[in-house]
Amino acid sequence: MLEDMLADEKVMIQYASKYSRSSNGWKFSIGQSQGLKRLHVKEKKQKTEKQYTEWVNADPQRKEKYGEALQIIQKSVENRAATKHALQYLSECITRGSEIIEFAKNAKNLDLALYVGNKEMIQAAVESLKIEASGFYKDYHASTDQKIVEAMLKMLAANVPATYQPDFYVTIQSKYRGNIDKFVEQMFDKSVFVSEDKLNEFLADPGIKVLNKDPAYIAAKSSFAKDEEIKGLQSEFNTNFDKGHRLYIAGLREMDPDLVLYPDANSTMRLTYGTVEGYNPKDAVYYKHYTTLDGVIEKEDPGNFEFVVDKKLKELYRKKDFGPYGVEGKLPVCFLTNNDITGGNSGSPVINGKGELIGLAFDGNWEAMSGDVAFEPELQRTISVDIRYVLFIIDKLAGAKHLVDEMTLVNSD
């Protein structure tokens, strides 16, 4: 993806966000793994489980009520390990990794309409698919996706047992002698989903035979069916896990009535509070609570597209032309708080005690990546962009002061 982005400005625009999401997920996994080890999370969880077990076994009634909780959880985790592994690869390699296959799933309503033969249903499905297509193809580059699909399908084949692979892998073995590159090449050569023009040509006179022979749609249906099949196999274990987890949490709360448990607020609207603070990541190292434009200039790397500094920004820095947004010759860029940050927080407003917008949250430090499992107040921080830097970029760099003029600004001095 990055190779194509660097070679073509249009692809850079189309894939910058996709690349960032993928890169962020990769970095998150590394940081979380490091954090879980550094904070000895496994050992802490085991200690809690030991205390819980001793408390349960000390009373026959408690043992009757809560005694099976941990065993149910353990058995459920062990029994669903293979299916969770397969679902993770299906998600990474197909749903989130193969754009043409995932987009082709949108044709399922058209498939049904064509099968039924209802003209109104067909027309509605066609119009719906056209709307989906207009958004999809705007940020789609077929040759880039082809390279990615080849890599993703190989990764799934190498890491998932055949019993959990979508059925189109049987076709790859029988018709293409296991040559995934050849299969993908044929897909991008023959599929109507490879471009908006080809799709629209098909939608002008859609036929069920053409759709059901389309290699991308075949792969999409096959992947969806396998996903549903595996989820069905897993459902019993998930139900048992939830039962064991409810018992365990209920027991923990009874064991320690004053225990305050961290709520799972992922995918919800929420309000959290904290303070602006730096932190000590390791011995003899301290990170201040803020950064300035000095650091942006220091980190410039012309060979890395993510660290290229805009020419005009460098000129404004050289002249110290920060307008009303600078502080004693420095321009604030980011700041740290001891809030928790988790999935979906990016872009959230950071508001001070007076209800004034002072920044926008966008990331967590490396040490915060394990926060979904264990939160360490002394180490984990939320990173926010200072609103003064946002205003500076709008006003001085982008030349859109008219937007700033529409806002009510408060000078904290």
C-alpha cells in the first residue's frame, strides 16, 4: 500500500486513511503486548483468581453459587480458541484486507432480487448498489488492491486450517493448482467489481448468471458463508463464556463490596475527566506534559512521507510568525493528560473546567496501549493536539482566518 502511495499522489490521497488505520492497529498490538508484559497483567489476574477461589471455597453456599465460574470460563476459552483464530484471520484478510471481495458482498440483495425476478426489487437493489459504489470507488485503486488481496489470501491459507477456509480455496486448489496469484489475477481481470465503469455497465442490464459467475462475488459469498458457519460453531462457547463471566464478576463484587470496577465504555458516548500531566516511562526519563513546533522541525525526515514538514510551515517557524497562538516565542502543539483513551476516542473534544475547548484527543502513548485490559495511572496518557495549534494551522498555514473569525476565542492569560 505504501509503495503505491509514494509512487502516485492520487493513491496517496485514496489510501492515506486506510494506511493509517492499518499502521495504527499494528502499532497498537505491539504496544499492548509490551504493556501487558511490563505491567505483569497476567500475574495480577492470576493473583485475583487465587484470592477469589480461596474466598469461594471457604463457604459451601458460595461454592455452590460461584464455584464453577472460572472453570466455565477456562473451558469456553479453550474450546473456542480455534474458531476465534479463524474468525480473526477472516476479518483481517477478507473483511478488512480485501476491498474488492468485501465490496462485492453488497450485491447480495441484487442476487436475491434477480432470483425472485421482481422488477421493483431489482431496481431498488441496483440503485442501492450504485450509491454504495460511488463512495467506494472514490478511494479505490484496483492494482493496489490486487497486490493486497494476493498477500491476504496467502496469509489466510498459511495460517488457517482448510476446514475453516472459505470454499473458494477449493477452487484455487482444483482449478488453479493452488496458485493464489493466478486466481487473483483472473478475479481482477474478469470481475465486474474491479471498477465503477464495469459495475455500472453490468447494472444497466444485470443478470443472475453473470453475477453468480463473478469471481469476486463468489469469493464474497463464500467468505460470508464460512464466517456465519464458524460463528455458529462458536455460539455455544460464547454463551458459556458469558455465563461464567457474569458469575465471576458477581462473585468479585460480593467478595469485595467496595471494589470499583472499570466499566467497558467502548463504542459508547462517554465523558471522562483528568488532569494535564507528564510521566516517567522508565528510570531517569521524564516526558513533559507538552510539545511545541520545535519538535516538529527537529523530527523532520524528508525520506519519510509522514515526517515531511510543509515548506510554508517551516517558513512560519523560521520567522516565529505564530500570531496570537504562540506563548513566549514557542508554539504549543500537543499535550498529555491522565485520561484513558480507547477505541473511538480520536477527535473527541478536550474541555477545561470552564467548559472551553482546549484540544482534541487523538492517541495514547505506547504505555497506554494495554489500557483496555489494565490501566496504569502513573504511565498511561492521552495525547491531544493543542487547540492553539489547530487555530494556527487554520489561520496562518491554510490562510482561512475567516473561519477563526467566526469563533469565540478566550485568552487564558
